[in-house]
Amino acid sequence: MLISQPAKLARMAVLGACTLLAQVPCSAQDTKADDVVATPEEIFDEIWGGFNDRYAFFELRGVDWDKQRETYKARVNSKTTGEELFSILSEMLAPLGDAHVNLVMKGDKKRVFCAEKTARFEREFPTGERLKQFWSLVGGTLEARGFGESVKVAKVFHYRRNSDYGYLRITDMEGPKKKALDKGLDQILDALQDTQGLIIDIRANPGGTDDFVYRIMRRFADKKRVGHYKKTKKGPGEDEFGKLRTRHFEPGGDVRYAGKIVLLQNDASYSAADMFAMLMADLPHVVSVGEHTNGVFSDMLVRKLPNGWKYTLSHQRYYSAAKVCYEGKGIPVDHEVLNVRADLETGVDPVISKALTLLTEKELSPR
């Protein structure tokens, strides 16, 4: 599908200058001085081979990659235009259903394709205006329960509180540098330190970086723990991966929070937000409300084609501390409560309501 929503574009920030390429006539043989002249067939082979060697999830995504080549290579010849080739490649990539699979074409009609399947939450709130109404609903629900005005800190945090509980929304898992991030977290957690419980909201969070997630996790960790395992696809064999690597997190930072936490997540919680949900799920003082996260963990490997186009793919398998891979499935939720468009009519966010109910319990119930 073509990407138009700002949140989806944010997830492609890794592409960098590819979204700002010079405007030139568009054909499969488009070149600049530093590009190599290539035929449409060669470009097809380049991208198919790149995925064949490095993509990590053909079996998990249920895609026969050899069959895709057989089906779509037959439609490419020396006279295939850039527009036609882009459409053919997009059709070949679409069944992967992977938000980290992207294709970017430069030219007068610059196009961006993402293989992501639209999240259920995004179908319920498909426009910027609907999403604005949703967050207004969230704010109204909190205010009705005695929460004060929202305070924005370090660009990506919004927090508020009532006499008993705190609320923290994280809009992105990247943005502020370490010093600003730490200062912001100190301010927020100091203001919420005497609360009996905290709601952390990562719904509709487009993701960011692992480093950002681990920087935040220090504030909620109870002890040193395995955060995740990761291995990288190195070659065309189904099991041709590099060494399994381990990353830990442990308590850190000047101000930490040890109280009860309810995490709000949904299927529009992507990438680094998936990671955050996975790490939080291992903490004994945390339960989750909403629905499973999106399930797209791998970093995006960026490749440039001979004609100047760029593509990205998922080349890593991430595993939880229990060595479970949640790619394509997302992190499961303890208490399933779905946001639907009808919530705008009732004027109450049922996910917030459920979270507040859980916080009133003596002990958090996992389900």
C-alpha cells in the first residue's frame, strides 16, 4: 500500500534522503551520474536476490519466494517502464505483510510502497482527524476521573495525574537525545513518584530505536534481566543466521518508578513499541490492556538498486527473554479491550477505564 499517514512515514525515517531525491523523468532505466545503467530485468533480479539472501521471515509470513519470482519475473522485459516495474515489484512484496518492507521510487511521480497490512486500530481511526478525536477522547476520560492538564516533556512524553494515579503517553520511541531524555524522565517520574500506580500508553506509537527503549526501561526495571535475543540473516539458506546476541537491562537513572504499572498497547504499536511491550511484559509489577502489538521487530536493512531506487527489508529475528519470536504476531495482551470508532459517541475510552479499575485492585491481575 502507498504510505500517506505521518505515522507510517515516521517509521521510514531510516530511509533518510531517499524521500528527497531529485525530481527526474521516471523510467526503469533512470540514472544519475553515479548510478549504473541497468535493465528492468536486472533490477528485478537485484531486489529478488536481495530478499532471497537477507529476508528473515519467508516461512513465518507464508510466502514461497521462488514462486514469487516465477510469477512476477515473467511480467518484466526490456520495455517495462519504471511505473510498471514499481507496480510489479510492489505486488511481489505485498504478501509479506511486513511494515519494514518498503520500496521507494524517485522521479516526477515519486512513489513509496510499504507491505504493511493496515492495523485494525488504523481502520477504526483512519484519518488524522479521527485520530485527533481519539486522543481528545482519551483526555476527556482522564479529566472525568480527576486528572489534571497534560504536560509535554522532551517532545515525546505527555504526562498528567490525579490524587492517586499517573498517566504517561509515549508518542514515539525516538527523538530526544540521551541528556534530554534522562532529564525529561527525571521530571516526569519525580512528579509521579507518590502515586499508587501508573498508566503508560503506547497505543498508536510508530516505534523508534532499541537504544531509546532500553534507556526508558532502566527506570522501571526491578533487577538485571535479559531484554531480548537477536540474530541476523547472513545468506540465502533458511537457517543461515549469525550468532545469537543477548541484550540486558537493569535499574538505572536518578529517578525510578517501582509502583504498579498498566501498559496500554494496540496493533498500531509498532517496532520499538513492540520491543517496549515485550520488555515490560516480563516485569512482575506490570500488566497490559488493549490488544496485541503489531509484531514488527527487525531493524530495516536499507539497499539501493542500480537505478537509484531504495528498498528495505527485515533481516533480523528478535526473541523475548523466554526465546519466543513474536514477529508477525505481536506481544499478547493480558486484558483485551478494543478501541472502536463508536467510543467517540460514548465519550469514554474503555481501555483507560479498564486500566484504572485494575489499579484499584490490591494486586494487579494478569488476566
